[in-house]
Amino acid sequence: MSLPDMLSGALGDEQVATRVPLGGDDVLVVTPTRTLVYRAEGLLSGETVEEYPHNAERLAVSSGRRKAKVTLSYGVDGDETLAVPSNQLDDVIHPVLLGVLSARGVTAPDESIVRAFRFSELTLVVTDQRLVKHVGAAVWDEEFEAFPYADLTDLYFEEGTVATTVVLQHSGRSERFKAPNESARSVRETLIEAVCAFHDVEGLEAFRRAVAIDTEDEDTSSDDETSPTDFGAGPDPLSASPSADAADAAAASKIPAAGHDDSSSDESARQVTTNDRAGDESEGNAANRSDTDGFEDTFERAAVEGDSLAEAVADLRRTVKAQNAAIERQADLIEQLIEELRQGR
């Protein structure tokens, strides 16, 4: 995969030994003499290339929940800090550490790191040719010890309740250090494999035979440790209250006066009643027309109000749609910003 033009220009003729993606288009490359970090153009910065020479006197690491920092100290020339995502720290620290060890003459140019272990104040670097041990807060500084596999005469492990002791015998003396039990199996297997590969043998017994070591009192350790698993209401119904029919009320209230002729009274009464009924019928018809007109007006108002409501709902939908689109754009920008922060920008 081709490198960005800016990074290729910064590399010049140097060969890339290791390449580590840092998310997006960002990438870290390690050469024999330096580490270069390419940052693509983003929200927080433009396109850049950062350079970290390997001739450091000290290499330290600090790690948070999302971001880790690798600090290289150059004595009187000050410090340089490389920020990377925490979940990629192991991928970064191994080649950078090897570059520093090689530049400082601790390892050979053709030597490679098999694995590095960091246990609080203890760092173990297993290469294909030696074990490098450093005690202290830093991953490495000049206060280190190296144990070449060519000088080993024995290797064994003593299990404890909390930690396992690794014992190296070399040059007529023993070197002892402890690894936490949760990591002891990985340390044991990695170290045995590297030592046996260096001596071209199949296991510890064959290694011991090759260096002529008596193993009669050898304490073997078990390999069966287990790792910790590492939201409308619709419109109200229409209602009408037609007036009650009072057709007989007026007739009931017409009482004939005393001293009048009964027949004329009766005739008068009948005339009054007939007239009243005609009037009542006229009033009733008028009332019915009034009630019908009321219903029609109500329906017309409801229809107008319904049209207005539909227009309001349509306007609201358009507004919500536009707001949702704006929110989605903002969410994309926030995600990009978070990703750039995770990449150490």
C-alpha cells in the first residue's frame, strides 16, 4: 500500500521497517533511525508529518482510557511526546522500542523484538537474541540489564501464590525476577520459545542437554493457568341543541273571559287555537331552518379548520425533517472530531 506523498517525501531513501495504522488515513512508520507519524488533514489540523529520532536516552509510556503517550527524552535536547490511541499502544511501542534499543547499541541491527511485557515497575523485552530487563517507571533508560541467550546455561520458573519467579542462570550466577501470575504463562512460553529457537532445540530439556546441565533436581511448573477472561387528540365531535317544540304552550295559556257566549267563545277559542297553531308551525319551520343552517355553518367551519390543521402539520413535518438533517450533519462532525481526538491529535 502506497504512502501519502508528504510522508514519502519525509522518508527520502530510508527503508520502512514497520508500518502501524493509527485510524483513518493516519499512519506511523518506523525506520532504523527514526519514527515518523503522518496526520491527514482533519477538523483540528492540517496535513503534517512528525519525526521522532531513535537516539533517545529514555523511553516512557503513560496510558489513559482513550489516549496513550510515548515520551522520548533526549537529555539536554528535551523531550518529544507521541500521542496514539490507547488500544494501539502495544502495536506502536514494540517497533519504537526496538528502534531505540538498536540506535543505542543495546541490540544488533538484525535483531527483532518477539514481545515486550510491562509490569508496573518492571519491563521485560524478549528479542530473538537476548532478554532486556529494566526496573523503574520508564519502559527503558540507560539503567537496564541485558542477558544474551548465548550465555544462558539454564532457565526455570518457580511458582508462587501471587507471582512466578523467573530464574536465569548465566556466567556462573543466577538472575531472578518476578512476573505476576496472570501474565506468568505468557512470559514463560515466550521466553522458552525464544531461547530454544536461538539454540535450535525443541524444548528446555534439549536446551539443557545441549549446554550439559544436570536437571535431576529440576522443579517443573504447570502450564494450566487460565487467563482472566482477559408520543393527538382528534377534533372534538360536533354537537347541536335544537330548540324544543312549544306548539301547545300558547294554546294552553289562552283562557276565555267570563260573560261571553259559549259558542262565540268556543269559536273564538278555535280561531285563536288555529291561528296559534299556524303561528307555531311557522315558528317551528323557522326553527328547523335555523338549526339546519347552524349545522351547515358548523361543518363549513370544521372543513376550513381541518384544512388549516393539515397545512400546519405539513409545515411541522418539513421543519422536523430539516432539523433532523441538520442533527445528522452535526453528529457526523462530532464523530469525526472524537475519532481525531482518539488518534492523538
